[in-house]
Amino acid sequence: MARPRVRLVVTADDFGYCPRRDEGIVEAFLAGAVTSVSLLVNGAATESAAELARRHSIPTGLHANLSEGRPVGPARRGASSLIGPEGFFLGKMGFREALAAGDVALPQVREELEAQLSCFRELLGRAPTHVDGHQHVHVLPGVCQVFAEALQAYGVRFTRLPLERGMGCCTWLEAPARAFACAVERDARAAVGPFSRHGLRWTDAFVGLSTCGRHMSAHRVSAALARVLEGTLAGRTLTAELMAHPGYPSVPPTGGCGEGPDAFSCSWERLHELRVLTAPTLRARLAQDGVQLCALDDLDSKRPGKEVPCEATLEPFLEPSLP
């Protein structure tokens, strides 16, 4: 059975985290393997990353961060539910635990998101092409509502919906990683309502949770796209996003968001992703599958009648992903 045609956005997260990560991301972009980046405005290298984005005309969005490093908004002054005693965000799981316990003040989340949006505009001189969330914080309960409100107020139309179908079947993932991915999938489903009500859009499909780090290969990326697009109509053009974290590994103490680089950024897996993305094997496999790489701006330029979906094409999406 023929697959639908797919226009794929390949987004490199954590731009601005450290110069070595950024070097690899730019290398992948110039090779045509990455089509979009998400910038951490509280990253150690955010200013140099913004300069790289301008120099190479890289489509750049905001990687909204509520979990790692120092805030950029009023929370920097202390006495905020978003930070711990040392003035840093509460961490990937710490933020989730505090949110679940009702200890996070959502108006403070809104203030921080607005501060990061303003910081992005100061760095790049324009609004972000899209906004997603570092460690997927933007789809968490409660946060997704204020996130959608802030993006609507700033005129940002595109976000990421990290809903990768079939994560429970990805047995190659270690149990903690699979459990986290399934939790992200559940949160993303619940975020569809708030995102839709505030006019946000996203691609028809998303992959990246099952192909992160050592698990990335040309075969896995191809298989992941086939899995999430299963059941869609052949002959029509759909949109998808591949989330990636390529780069040259960070070397402490350089990098991070105020606390130095974490183990994720220092891992050889960042280089592995860079090599898979830039190798001819993946490009050939995607071309064989009828997948065309593009940027979000390319998707936005299309309208109904030009082979871009104008109504929901996948069961999880309750609203149109593109106009």
C-alpha cells in the first residue's frame, strides 16, 4: 500500500546551549539535514547562537524553558514558585512534581514565558517562527493553557505537539525513557484542546521520542514515520516534525543554562544524532519513502488546494493543523 507524501520539518533543539552543540547544529543545517532550530534564550551561548541564526538565515523558534537553569523573567529576583533555593529552575522531574502538587503559580509561568518571548525578540529582532518546550514542559496540565494564551498574545502560530503514536510498543527504549515518553504523549493529547482554542497549529504528525540519541538510525526514523502515519490516505501530502538533538558533545564547564551542561548534552549520543542526520543513508531512505524536508515557513506558505491538509488527518488531532 502506498504511503502518503510527507513534508518533514527537522528541528534541532537546544540551540544556544553551548558553542559545541551549536557548531554541530549549524553544520547539520548547512548540510540540509536540519531545517529549523529551537533557541534557549537562557542558554550559555544564546547570543552567539542568535548571531549564527542571523548569519546563516536559519529558521529559528523559541525553546521555552521552565525546568533547567536560571529564569530570565521576574523569577530571577527570587521568591518564585518556579525556582529552588539556589535560584535555578526545579529540574525536569522536579518541575513536574511541583506542578502536580499544586505548588507552581501559573501566573508566574505566564510571566516567565512572556519574558522569554521578549528576550527572543531582542536577540533576533523578530518573533519566533514557532515555540515549543524544553523537556516538553509546554504540554503539561495547566502550563499548556497559559502557554497557548501567551503565544496567541504574541502572534505566534506554530507549536509542537509531541504526540508520537505507539510509544508503548517501542521496546528498544529503556523502561524510564518509555514511561516518560508515554507520559508526554498523554499530556500532548490533553493539550490539543487549549492549543486549538487559541489558534495554535502544529504538524500532522510528530516523531523523535522513539529515535532520540543512540536509538536514532535511518531505519528507525523511517519506521517511526510509517507508524505515526499509519491509516492515513495515500496520495495526499501530510506534514510531520522530527525532533532531534544533534551537536558536538558539551565539555564541562562550558554550556548549560546557568548550572553547566547536563549529562544529556555531554553524551556521545549528540554526535551520533549529528552523524545519522547528515549521512546520505537517511536522506536516501526518506526520499525513497516520499519524504521531502522543509521548514515551517514553507508549510505556512501553502494553503488548501496546494496539497496541505485543511482538516484533521490523524485521529489525535481535533483541530486543523494547518490553514
